[in-house]
Amino acid sequence: MKYNQIGNSDLKVSEITFGAWAAGGWMWGGNESKDAIEGIRAGYDLGVTSIDTAPIYGMGVSEEIVGEAIKDIPRDKVQILTKFGMRWDAKLDTPGFRSKDNDGNDVEIHRYAGKESIIKECEDSLRRLKTDYIDLYQIHWPDKTTPVNESMEAVAKLIEQGKVRYAGVCNYSAELMKEAEQTLGIVSNQVPYSMVKRGIEEDVVPYCIENNKSILAYSPLERGLLTGKMKPGHRFSAGDHRKSIYFYNDENLKRTGAFLDKLRPMAKEKRATLAQLVLRWTLEQPGITIALVGARNAAQATQNAKTGDISLITDEVAFITQELDKLKLVKE
Ligand SMILES: NC(=O)c1ccc[n+]([C@@H]2O[C@H](COP(=O)([O-])OP(=O)(O)OC[C@H]3O[C@@H](n4cnc5c(N)ncnc54)[C@H](OP(=O)(O)O)[C@@H]3O)[C@@H](O)[C@H]2O)c1
């Protein structure tokens, strides 16, 4: 496993970082906590020392699972990445959207990152994670109702207090990153990036390369699509958000499947799975610092962690990109 430096900080994280969204169950049709804990531990045993979570993932459940999974590991051997700014547990006047918690209850979620709210969220996260500091604390989504400098001042205060080591952002444009930097040095941006979602190549990637910011690529397997396991007719369980997204309609599953078939000989030759090849390709792209990969259990986490054993030479990356350029998905 390779460990990559985050921005200009002295924080190093594993190039495969465990993403604990599905572990929390919310929007993924529920979770099996025991499986998720085993997944985090299996990854750790293979060098996946970094874990990304958030309070909203299962409304606290994911952070609790992470806390439980790492409780016997010396704190300085793991890196905890969590977030703030998605409140389901407060009555707020700001615009929200409706969702359901893991028990099927209605909840209203607000993208809110006011100063006092962040300070409270941090305390709650530390308690659930059973730790006294967070390695990387990231705003989860831009909050249109709070000035960026107010949110960043709150994180600066938490850094001063030693509760947070470094500040990061998620889902920020290059413009917003610049604005945040007027208040506080941020080290990373966590953004969606996969073979079939490459929008950040236009502005976030050039900005991050030029300014030495790390990119934490999320959903690099496009939530399972790029593992090759989904065939036309694939059925998701109730409450799984993927069932209404265009990536998983039959036509796109067919087209993606045909593209992945072209990679099978290379995967076979390297004794790699398609998922490992996809993850390695992702990590080879300019500006990408780490791949944040979700896993529901030890088998998936083990497979993903072993991406560390796979390498691709320049011509192989180019071949994959060339085939990928021919893949066109229908967006409806
Ligand atoms: N900041 C943000 O706004 C944001 C947004 C999204 C994600 N993230 C972060 O990024 C992480 C990763 O993204 P993601 O979970 O959305 O997508 P992902 O990593 O592309 O896909 C994860 C899902 O794919 C399936 N999978 C994973 N490994 C597999 C394997 N080896 N074989 C077969 N299936 C496998 C599992 O789902 P099934 O078994 O159910 O198919 C798993 O839950 C999240 O956990 C979260 O930490 C952040």
C-alpha cells in the first residue's frame, strides 16, 4: 500500500481509503454493522489505515461503527477523515430536503455549516468515534446560507484547540476553494470521480495541481457499477438510492459491461479483478491523491485493499482510457 501526503500537510493517508457511507446504511438499503466492522478491520490488516466517514451516514451510525472498528488500534496508526455540515438533528430555518433514516422515519436534512453548529458537530463526532482528534475535518457540501469564512473560522478554532489536525472541503468548485483559502489553509477537496464521471478534470483538477491541494476521489467504482457485477435487470434492495440513477438502467449496465469485457484479458494477465484495475486506473489520473472506496464487508474491503498490489504501465493506462473514450452512457 502506498501512503500519500495530503496537500502541504504532514498527514499521510493510504491511497485506498475506506469509505464508510454504505457502512452506515442510509441511502444504501440498510447495513450490517458487524460486516462493516469486519470490512474496516480487514482493510486495516492490508494497509488501509485511513477511513472516511460523516455524521449523516446513517445519522451517527457510520461514525460509531468506525469508532468500534478501530478501538483496539493505536490512534496514531489510523487516520480519521470525517465531515460536518449536514444536519438532521436540529430544527433549522434554512432550506432542507426530506429523507428517511435507517428505521424508515422521515427526517429533514439541512446543508448547514454555521459556526456554533460546527463546534457542536465536532464534539458529537469525537464522542461517536471514541477519539479526541480528527485528522481531516471536511465541510460535506457547500452551504449557501452561511458565508464560507464563518465556516472556515470555526474549523480554524477547532484546529487551535487540537480537536482537528487539518481542514478539507468536499464538493467545492475551484472558485469556492479559493474563497475558503482566504480564511484558512485547506489541504484537500473530496469530489466525485470515476471512469464514468470525470467532470472535475475541467476545473478542480487543474486548480488542485497548481495549488498543491489533494483530491480525494469519491465513488471511484461508481457505487458498484465498475466492478462488473451488475447485469441488466439488476435489482437493488428497498431504500437503495442507486435504483433511480441513470448509471444503473439496463442500457447503461449493458454498455458498461461491454466496456469492462475489453479489460478482462488485462485483468486476467495481472491476476487482478476488474474493480482493482479500475481503482488503479483512477489513482493513475493526474491530480488524484487517493481513492475513497466503499465496502460493505471484509471480502469487498480485502479485494479493494489489494489494489495496492496492482500496477499499470503508461501504455496500459492509455489503452484503458482509449477504450473508455468509446463508452457513451445514456443520461435518462
Ligand atoms: N463527500 C461526499 O459528498 C461523498 C459522496 C459520496 C461518497 N463519499 C465517500 O466516498 C466513499 C466511496 O464512495 P461510494 O461508497 O459512494 O462508492 P464506491 O466506492 O464507488 O462503491 C462502493 C460500493 O460498491 C460495492 N463494492 C465495493 N467494492 C466492491 C467489490 N470489490 N466488489 C463488488 N462490489 C463492491 C458496494 O456496494 P454493494 O455491495 O451494495 O453493491 C460498495 O458499497 C463513501 O463511502 C464516502 O466515504 C463522499
